[in-house]
Amino acid sequence: MFEVMRGLRSENYSLGVIEITINNDGKGEGMLIAAARVDFTEDSGLLIESFATPFRLLQVQATKTRP
């Protein structure tokens, strides 16, 4: 609330981004960006700008859910 009232820079980074890579055994790792700004490039790519240092996700495990 403080940052919105003051118009600080972090209000321009309103999205969260997560990328996880999981292997055939259901184990993996990834990255979490809690505050990001996302835009498209001219060649249809994706540009992700992080407001702070991304978090590294370790020991990610895929699980089956029940229907």
C-alpha cells in the first residue's frame, strides 16, 4: 500500500513468473520471479524484467492429483 500511495517503481512490476523444468522421473528445478514486468519483443519473443533477484527453486517434485 505504501508503494502505491507514493508511486514507487515496484508498482510497475505487477506480475509473478515461475519456470519449472521437470525430468522424466518427476524431479526438477526452476526459478521464481515474484515481481516482474513482461513484454513482447519485435520477433515474437518474451522479455521478462525482474524487479528483484529471482528465487531459485530446488528439489521440485511432481505429484499426481486425485480426480
